[in-house]
Amino acid sequence: MDGNPDPEDPNAIVKVYNTYKTDVTATSVHAYHRTDSIQVKCQVTGGRVIRLGDQYKGPTPHRDGIWYLMDTGEWAPAVYVDTGKPNLPACAAS
């Protein structure tokens, strides 16, 4: 599991990656504290699925394979991010 799963812990982190794709090796490019504010532009489905442990307390229902493109160009797994919106626009093919 990526980082600390406790959403109430201000030291909990979420790793973001250079890609959401399943057919290439993803590299963690940055880590954000769960309390950090991020800007998400769009989402993709069918991406890598992040394994969730028994301690998972993130958004439900689980958003397996959904990834958000941040304004920084980094990809954040939706299982750890709550945008407060039911959906985001689909990202253009890349």
C-alpha cells in the first residue's frame, strides 16, 4: 500500500506517479500529505489498481483503476483522493 492509510493522520502521505497505465513501469514522482490541497483536471478509468490493505479508510465505494490527472502533470490514484465531486471529465487520450 502506498503510504499511511489513516486519513485523520496529518503525516499520512499519498504517492503520485508519472503514469496511470498498466503496461509500463510507474515511478513515484512525488508524495503529498493527505491534508495538502491538490488540483485535479480530469480522470481516466482502466488504470493500474492499487492494492488496498485491511486498514484502508479512503473514499467509498472504492475507485479501483480510476486515476486523476493533477494540474502538475502527475497522476494520483482515486482510491486516496476525495474530490468532493461525483465525477470529473474524462482526460483526453494521451
